[in-house]
Amino acid sequence: MRVVIAGGAGFLGSHLADAYAAEGHDVVIVDDLSSGSLANISQLLAAGHEFCEADVSKEVPVEGHVDLVFNLASPASPPFYLERPLETLAVGSEGTRRLLELAEQSGARFVHASTSEVYGDPTVHPQPESYWGNVNPVGPRSVYDEAKRFAEALTVAYGQQRNVRVGLVRIFNTYGPRLDPGDGRVVSNFVRQALAGEPLTVYGTGEQTRSLCYVSDLVDGLMKMAASTERGPINLGNPDERTMLELAALVLEVTGSSSNIAFAPLPTDDPTRRCPDITLATELLSWKPTVSLRDGLMHLVEYFSSESLTKE
């Protein structure tokens, strides 16, 4: 197949690109490098896979037939999308439309990477796909939440009106090698701080929860969704729910750090609980995560501790 991955130089996209390349497919990576990195795809470029530096909200310069299109083109960490609110909204709207049109032209399968953020600060727990969410449409996080919600609606409309073979997945917190140490996500924050001997910043009381999925498990879910005919939405995430205090303790244990914990005010509209109901993924895609949080954190610690990362 010829597989287009928008956002393919990012953390998740680059792992997905590696997986398709390893299966012998031709990969086309489209990325504006605003939050992605050429270092993430250097091995793919060396192997002759295509790279287009482009902002998909303005253009998708991919020529020729394609078989599969993934839309992962959006900043995913709060500091990144809060710094680029208009760009985040544009990539969710115009960027999604342009990528859907690319898929339509070739009759390709289109998979849109949505997010657990569409559930907002949920009042239903764990979150099934049937839950409509509790989102503040004018809050500080709305630029990301609403961009993803609109992109879902647009994807569904193209599937219904133009018969594009669409699929929607809602991704819960994902972590692993190639996470930017400074991207502001809780796992990268904790590991970076622990390795540096700095206090681990816990917001609020630390009783709020997240469910963390290792990147190889998430990639497997994305590929199974692409190979299916399911439209979704389907949750992809690890239902192993942990409080932030539990996560901090495990990071300290894995790193062997003697760092303390420093508490800070909870950011506005920050979800207090987050855990996926993965019944549909299990039943329809035969998918479930297999990497434990401890093992995944050990891989991330090894990556953050690596000589190459230190040099960067």
C-alpha cells in the first residue's frame, strides 16, 4: 500500500510510519514540523520514504494514488495547542477537509485520530463512545477539544454524503519514546523532572486520574482500525486508571529518583477523571493493550536517559 500519514513526524505518527514501513508499505509523511521532528523519521527518509513539509490546513501536496490516509496532524500537548490556538482550529477544520478530499480522490481508507478530550471533564465513567461529553466550548482548552469534535463531524459527513471509507478513533493518553521532554504532558513532565532531581509537579490534589497507553499498543490499534471497515468512533486507550500521585510514585520508583512532589493549582477545565471503555475495540477490532505501565515507563526512562537525547 501507499500510506499517507499527516503528522507523521510527530511522536505517535512517526511510530505509526515505522510500523507500516516495517511491513513493506510505501509511506508518505506530511508534516509542517511545528511540533514534529525530522529526527523522528530520519530512518524512514534514509530508506527512501517520502516526506512533504506542509501545513495541511493550507495544502496537501501529495500526488498520485494512495491507499490509506491517516489524519494525526494536530498538536496534542496543552502547551503546544494553547500557544497556537488559530492554527490548531485550522488543522482540525481545513486540514481534515483537505485530507478527506485526498482520500476521496483515490477511494482510500481514511482514519481520523480524534481524542479523549472530546469527552471534556466527563460525568460518565469510564467513558464509552456513546457518551456525548462535557466540554466547555469557550474555555482555554476549547481550541483543541472543539477542533477535534468538528473534525469528527466532518469525517462522518464525508462518509455519509461522499461515501469516503472513514474511520474514527478516540485516543486516550499515550506515551513512549520520542515524546518531547518539554511538551508538557504529565508522563514526560514527571520523568524529566525525576531524572533531573527536580520536584515532580502535581496539579491540584493529585487525585485526578489518567489512563496511559504505551505507544506500540496504540499503533497496533490504529493499524487494526485501518484494516477494518468500522466507522467508529472507537476508543483506543489503556483502562489501567491511575491517580497522578500513584503515577508520580511509580516514576520515582522506576527512575530511582529522590525527588520530592510539589503541588500546584489545577489548570482551568483540566479533566478530573479519564478512563476509556474499550469494549468496542476489544469486540470489533480484537484489540487490547498489552504493555504494563511499569514496563512502558522503563522504556521511556531509557529513552530520556539516552546519550542522543542528552545531546539534543
